[in-house]
Amino acid sequence: MDAVSRGLEPMIVCVHEDRVEYLVGLKLTVLSLARYCPNLPIIISCPHPPDSFRDWVAALPNAQLLSDPNLGGLSWNVKPKVLLRCLDEGHRDVIWIDTDILITQDFRPHFAHLDDETVVVAQEGYWGQHQGGTHRTVAWGLKPGRTLPATANTAITRVTSRHVELLKAWETMLNHPAYRRAISRPYYERPMHMLSDMEVFTALICSTEFSDIPVEMLVRGSDIAQCFGPAGYTPTERLSNLRQRLPIFIHSQGGKPWERAPSPGAVWSAEERFLSSLRRYYDYIHLELSPYTAIAREYQEQLGEETSWLEIKSTPARLFATLSAGHPILQGLPLAVFDAGVRHARRLLRIGRYRLDESFNLESSPLEAMHE
């Protein structure tokens, strides 16, 4: 029996969060979906939901709570497991959305032309090193079958029932001992091809085994704002969007605005180097002026919890917000221009964030056991 005959919607969205302190991000994702895609079913995965969160979900008309303890503690590596579960339940077209993303319009028309064979992911932000290419595939012991114009950012991932084998392979690689060992390290000590689930997915989708699967990438800047630091959403992208509109998806990569210190003064520490405190202050201002934070304020009354993190408190942020009349794109533009200059200088000087650590390279495909 197919999804239609079982009364299931052909397209659903799934979101997942297993950190109680991050449930506010999940709420914001769901609220923005409810505003712009009001009839779209949402599966909300939360392994250990507090009673207050259960009550909040119960009041939503098109949401289903999945509270499976076995999905806890897996961080972003839970994605293929949740997607496979949704497909196994009979849903034909499943879209994963990270819980640090806000939707600014109905995205379904943007997906209407897709056939069942096509996978959708997003382009990674410009900060990423060695975008696309074959390094990740080769380092995983796989044979390259194609390249992509950018690293596949899996914050948004669309799959169908045609992609079960791809998802199983992704899950297998995310459970590989070398990968588990790599992600136990701090970010800056991880090898490039095992930095996160999206590096693994990029390696996989570019291998000969899955290179026949069509891949459509949401374009950074026009389809999705990758707000990883002020210049993740670049000055050029911001100015272009002024003539059009905000991207469909606003992604708060890196630090989250609800994690920032309660006040600007709290980021300064006499025990740390001045530059370290200055960097934290800079990040604090960025989160105050992020397009994500500006849009999140629209849902403040619906969150049902403390929201002082939405307030603009620092003097520089107040100044920029006043001069721009609080425009989501313009208020952070001065920081984006400065940040873009710093990133350009880093590239010219070949200063990278992550290493091409060959000690984690695999000599043979980790997928061989799947085919035995």
C-alpha cells in the first residue's frame, strides 16, 4: 500500500532536537513552517521531550511528536536514521530541516519541479575549504564519480523512497570507527573529510556508487542565507537580496543567538587575553544583528518561554540597528563587510581552519560490508 492510499501526505518535513536548551530553535523552525506552509505535516523528533514541550506540540494542528529514546545523543549524525524511519512509515517525499533554520516563504513551489530521483541539499557557505572537489571521496576510500560546485550542506536535505540505499550508506559511514574517533576531537583537530555529517554526505554522493543520482543544490545567498559569522551571508548577497527578497531559508550556522551571554559586559574576562574577549564581543554583536535573530523576534509571543536573548543590548548593535531601521539585511551589513575582508585576507595568506589529515584516510570503501 503506497503513501497516498494510506492517507499519508506525499511531502512531509522532519525536524529533530535532543538538547533541551536548543528546543527554542526547533520551536522557531516549526512556527515559521506553520506560518508559510500551514498545511504541511511536520514530524518532530525529540527523544526525551519535557512535558511542557509535549503540550506545546499537541497544540499544533499538523505536527506529530516522535519521542524515541534510541535517537538521543546522536547529534547531526541522526539524520539518515530519522529520514529512513519517515520513508519506512510510507512517506514518499521527506525534507529534513535543521532546527537553526527559519523559513521566510512557502518553499513548496521551489520544489514542485523535482522528480523522485533528485536529492536536494544546500550549498555550504563560502567559509568552507576545498569546496566540492574529490578530496572527501578519495579520503573515504571511495572512487570519485563526479564533483559538485560546493560542499553539500545537509541542513536541508530532500530525499524520496528512491534514496533508501543512499541513506543506509550514509548511516554506515557515520557509524564507522574512524569517523566516530574523529568527531570526538575538537573541530579544529578533525580531518576535513570527517568534519561532520555533511562532509561524509559529500564524499558519498560524489562516489561512483551514487554519482547517477541527480543532485539539486539550494543556492547560497538566493535560496538560503548561510549565516556563519557576519560574512557567511556575504555583503554581495545582502545587497542583491535588497532588490529581491530575503532567501527562503535563513540558517544560523555556528553560534546560536539563544546561547550568547546575558549581557555584552559578560563576554569580557580579565583572566583571558584581550583578543579572545574581543572576539567573543564581536560574535555577540553578530548574533544580535543576524537576520535570523531579526526574524525570530516575529515569533516571540508564540514561544512561551524567556526571550531576552532576542533583545539588542550592545551599543554598536543598537547603533547599526537604528541606522538601518532594524532591516534584517542591512543592520548587519557593516560587520559583514569587515568580516569579508578578514576572510579574504585569510585566503590570500592560505590560513585554513581545518586540516587535510591523511592519518584518517581509508584505504578501502567502508561500504563493502553492505554488499557482502
